[in-house]
Amino acid sequence: MATTPVHPVDEVPPVRQLAGLALQHVLAMYAGAVAVPLIVGGAMKLSAADLAYLITVDLLVCGIATLIQCVGFWRFGARLPIMQGCTFAAVSPMVLIGTTGGGLPAVYGSVIVAGIAIMLLAPVFGRLLRFFPPLVTGTVILVIGISLLPVAGNWAAGGQGSKDFGEPKNLALAAFVLAVVIGVQRFAPPFLSRIAVLIGIVVGLAVAVPFGFTDFGGIGGAGWIGISTPFHFGTPAFRASAVVSMLVVALVTMTETTGDLITVGEMTGRKAEPRSLADGLRADGLSTVVGGVFNTFPYTAYAQNVGLVGMTRVRSRWVVAAAGGLLVLLGLLPKLGAVVAAVPEPVLGGAGLVMFGTVAASGLRTLATVDFKGNHNLTVVAVSLAVGMLPVGVPTVYEKFPDWFQTVMNSGISAGCVTAVVLNLLFNHGPSKAGSGVPEAGGRTGGGGEEGAGKPGDEII
């Protein structure tokens, strides 16, 4: 009797491979996950003990959020290889709320409300999938990849704010790691090429230690067991101004997660449908509520791990679920977290360059299926890319604008995504000008609507 073939997303790799592939995902997102509590905790002038708690509980909730997204239960979780982490879009609003009135209780009250709002709005976003044709998704994927490259560049230079930022030795170490990753992918057996990033990081760390790039002193001072408790910083307070600010963040994170879910769906051959998209967003909302209860942050899909999926071509959600399990362990065992934290940023930068570049290249591959003849699709891509890259190239461009505007537009990903959706609606879902040759609603001949990239059902990636 023939058995139904298992979709690559649902395949469970052998245990000997699972650990290495999962650790690779943890290392890819660890620096970003730790950066948010460091920034927020530093701005709030938290004590060393409270800051350590913030990092530990954040890793724990990152792991829980990842397990919800990958494994799923009922209508929560897209069941795709999606790594969850705290969103950078919430950093400025959280610092503003915490320092200008209400303190941390007001911060976490607003986070809880934002999480509930995401769960309630998830079905609405799920129905908007038809407004994300290849023209829009390819542009968003391209913007995601390019906007992440400066993050890798900062890591490669030694980490933003470090005393030796830009030193040749930092860039040399990053270049060495990049060369190792490329070399493993080109010359190593298939299994090793799948963990090329992990091998590059391990080899880079081995080189970094004798040259004094890293300090393992923090490992000895870290505890073995870390206990996280709900409402660590007090009972949440609900202030209208704080809630409104965080609701704007919720819309931004939903937009970014939508782009990431569509991207991973195309990479893995299990395209996002309205139902699965809503389930993924609902998981974001639940994770954000858990984050508010345990006094951490709003959570969203991490684009850097999307790049890792594309680069390694390992599509199993159970690999990322195992990575979520490792994050839970790091959150419960601070000493293990300190070991991972000892990886120097130039090492992560070298690996990040190839991962984030892979995301951008995937966007180009999707755009290659779009018809650009006799329509305005090139304008949609051009303007969306320009708007998305503006805050990346000029970080202070919107500093004179209201906080809610900065929350949306300072994220190149959300700015580019919103622009692409709006322009696609304008050019491909409205009445065309007489004699322009531009298709009417849906982009039937222009590639902007649901069928514009080719015949219905054509594979993109």
C-alpha cells in the first residue's frame, strides 16, 4: 500500500542533524534577540540583576513563541519554519512610554493590549492575501534582505558603539567567516553544506579566541538556573496614550510578519493561504500577550532566519521548533546563554552577510517572474524600494515627525511593504487610463494582481 509522501516542511531530520541545524538558527537570531532587552533595559536604567532577568526571560519567551509558530495548536501557528523574536519596532515606543510616564507597568499593559489586538485582527489580515501578488511579495522580500544588510555590516565592523568599531581586524575576521561559509557550501558534502553557517561561526570563534576577540568571563558569573515569574516589574497599567502607541507597533509587526510568512511559504513550497496567514499572525498575538505577562516584548517573525532557510534549503519546521526548544533551555539556564553570548559580533557579521544577501536574492528571483512590459510594475518596485531604503540609508530622516509616524516609517521593511501594497492597488486594481495599455483590476496582463506573474498555479520559487 503506497504511503502519502511527507511534505518537506513536515519532515523530521535525523537527530544527529537536527541539533546542528537548530543551533545554527539560534546563533543567527541571538544577537538581535539580546539587543532589544539591552537597549530597553539600558534606557530604563535597570539594575544589572533586572537587566539579566530581562535577557533571560526574553530568550525563554522567544523559544515559546517559536514553538507556537512552528508546532502550532488549534488556530495558532502557521506551522512553517519561522523563528520568532522580539521586534525592534517596539523599542522606541517602549522606551518613550517607560521614561515619560507610567514606567514599566504602563509598557507591559500596552504590550498585552497589542497582543490581544493582533489576535483579533489576524483574520482580517488573512483575507488581504490577494493584495500580495508576486509583484508585491518580491519587492517586500528584496526590501527585507537589503534592509538587514546594514545590521550584518555593523556586526562585521565590531558592533555599533564598540570602541574598536571598523578596525581592520574585525572586518578581516568577518571576511574569514564569510569565506569559510562559502567554501563549505561549495566544496563540502551535502550535509555539511546545510550547516555552513554554523561551521563558519564555530571556525570563526576558534580563530577569534586566541586573538582576544571574545571574553568568556561572563560565563562564570552566570547562574545555572533562571526562574521567570509573571509581572516581575509589577501589575500592568493601562494608559490610553501608551496603548495607542503600541497598537501602531502591532500593525507594523503584522505587516512585517505577513511578508515573512509569504516569503517562507514560497521558499518551502507551502504557500501561505488566508487561513495559515491568520494562524501565523494569531500566534504572534498570543506570544505578545505572553511577553506582556512575563514583562518582555512584542514578538514577530525574524527575517534573518528566513534567509537561513533560503540559504540552507532545509525546509523542515521541526528544525526551527528544535531551535525554539534550545532558546527555552537558554532562558532556563543562564550559563548556557552566556556561552552563546560570547560569540563575537564580527563572526556573526560574516555569516549575516550571506544570509541576508540570500533574502534579497530570493526577492529578485520572485520579481523575475513578474511581467514588466506595457504596465507600471517597474514604478511600483522602484518607488517601494526607494521608500524602504530611505530610513536605512538616512536613519534620522523622520526624526522631526510624530512618534506614531516614526514607528511605521523608520522600519524600512514596513515602509517598503506599505508602499508596495498601496502602489499595486493604485496601478493594478483600479480603472486604467484610456489607451495606456495598463491592465484593469487584478493586473490581468501586467503582473500586478493575483495572476499577473504567469498562469495560475505557477511556482515562484
